[in-house]
Amino acid sequence: MRLLYVLASYLLFAVLFPVLSLHRKTRHGLKQRLGFYASGELPPRGPGPTFWLHGASAGDLLALSPMFAPLRARFPGCRIVLSTMTNSGYMMGRERLAKQVDAVVYSPYDLWGATRRAVRAIQPDLLVLEYTEIWPNLIRAAKRAGGRVALTNGRFSPANQGQYRRLFSLIGNPLKDLSLFLMRGDEEAERVLGLGAPRERVFVTGNTKFDALAAVGSGREDEALRSALGLKEGERVWIAGSTHEGEEEHLLAVYRRLLEAHPDLRLVIAPRYIDRAGRIAALAKEAGLSVGLRSKGNEEKGQVVVLDSMGELSRAYGLASLVFVGGSFTTRGGQNILEPAGQGKPVLFGPHMENFQDSVQVLVGRGGIQVNDAEHLYRVVSELLSKPETVASLGELARATVRQVSGASQRNVDHMARVLGP
């Protein structure tokens, strides 16, 4: 059965290679994809174990990233190698995650030769695969070399259960070679058990994506940033974070209406792309509002402040009374709503949260409020501003909710330590 898969993988690769070598997501890193690494691309082994963490794309690597620190703490001197399939994932890993790991490489094609060369070069004590990244040749190569294999954030679509069963019946069940199945929830655990995973190796630990989304910002008020934004102590602040084109007009209109009953309210708009700051400032002036830029210390003492700086939104959330998260009044599909919630802020967001549905399910009714449109947003914010005690209780509920769904990374590392032994 395994021989059938080995032969089929080479035949499929021969057919797809022209496409793989030209497609923008997969055309770079051919040598590494074939299991060849140049001198210096992989660091030497250290005194601790080697962890090879694989995620298909940039988002998957970010979901893996909260495990880096717990691994370092639990296994001093360990070596962490991060691999990905796409060019965008590779570039993101090199730019944002390289300082936290020892190497970022392209994952090998799931070919008998390429996977064995990669395993010989990396020498993983534990190969960690993300979501549904079940690659039979890679899994087999790691196990034959004496390594263990774990699946994190495990998920198997119910719609594909039959396809998995048919495939496994033809090529042999690769799940039997995994030492750990760390699943996102009870339903996923039942599905992987139904596919033949040994029950004693299956655990529900949660989704490390929530750790990645929530583990930023302390929630403490940053007085230096407050001063740079021109905000006064005790002022109520509404922060609209990660906004996109077409959203600010609605937010400014809502804000103008809110000022009638709440003249002390300040609005901070943090666009997703800071090169739009000038456009937003012009919109605020057209709406009859005074406006300032964070980059200029809000020298105008504007009612509206545009946060036109990189890396400060998380700190700014700590100053908020209420938060609206953008990308949700457009077809962008939403932005991170757990970050402000984790800092104890009630979070509002629009109807378009397609890219963050799991976060919506967690937060709605627990400190998060989804609104239908600008009119609905006005009514909800107006009511909340008139009930400060409700704002405080919703913020604490949001914080508690994020804490409940966080911690998957540490639980995963605890299971990995048990499997690796002393």
C-alpha cells in the first residue's frame, strides 16, 4: 500500500511540476523543496531536542508561533525549524518570525526521496504538523529516522471524511504513525478517531490561533501614548482599529451623532494601512470635525485622532472605553477581535467577519457585539456610553472569555514533553 502511494506521488509530481515551478506561491526554493539545503541554511544541533514545525501558509505559521516560547522554556537549548509551502509564508516567516526560531525553510515535496533527505538534514526529534497537513511520505520518513510526529490544531472536515477513508484504504493509514493528535475541539477529536487514530493518542487542547490573536498587549494604560495622541486623563475614547476604505465615512457619521449626547467622547481611527491617514483626515474635516495625527502628536488637539504609526494599535486599545474592529463593514472579512477583548474592552464589529468566524463564535454574547450596519452601530454605542457600568462588565466578560480559550500552546507543549520523555 505504501509503495502505491510512493509511485503515485512521483507520477503526480511529474504532471504538476510545470505548474508548481511557475505558480507565484510555489515557484521559489526548489532545492529545499527537493530536500537539499545549502551550507548555513540549517543551524547545527544544540544540546536540546530539534522541533520541526510545519504550516502550509503564512496564517498557519502565525498559529504555530505561540508555541515557540513555551518550547524554549520547557526545552532549553532546543532547535526550532519552521517550514512552509508558499512563498508568502516563507517571506513572512523570514521577516516576522526568524528571530524566534533557528531556521525558516521550504517544506519538501511529499516525495520518497525529498522527504528522507529533508529529515536527514533537519534530524527532528518531533515533527509538528498543522491542521490537516497529513503528508504520508514525510510522516513515514520522520518516524523511520527515530522521530515522533504530532498534529496540532487538528481538524478534519466532516465533508471529506469519506475521501480520507477511501484514500487511507488504498495507501495505508498514515495516522497510525503519529504519536499525538492535539485537536481543536471535541468534534474534531471524534472525527480523527473515526479515521483510525489510536484513542490513547488523541487529546483536545484548543486552537493556538487564539493564543496568537490574544497574546498581545497588556491592557494597561500607556500614558506616553495617551500624551502622543493628545488624549486627556479621564476622557472616554472610542477606538476604531484596522479600518479599511469605505468604513471611515460611516464611523465619522456615527461619531458626529454621538457627540450630541456625549461631547467629551474622542475617536481614534487606526487604519489597516497607514498610507491612508491623509485620506481619513480629509474625510474628518469634510464632516466638520477637528482632526490630528499621532505622528505629529495631535498638535491640532483634534476630536478625531488618526493613528498613523506602525505597531501601536495594541497599546492604543489599552486606552479605549469601547472598540470597533474594522474590515467588517466591507468584504475584507474582518480583523482580529480577540486582541482588544483580551485587554478587557467591549468589542463591536460589523457583519462581514468571514475570516474570523471562530473568533466571532467565541466572543458574541461574551463581550463582543456584532452590528448589522452604521445605524445599528450608532444605537449600540449610544446605549453603552449611557451605561458605563455595562461597559465595564462587558469588558471584564470579554477578558475572561479570551482567557478561557487561550492556553492551547502551553497544553500542546506539555503533551509534547510527555511524548519525548526525559
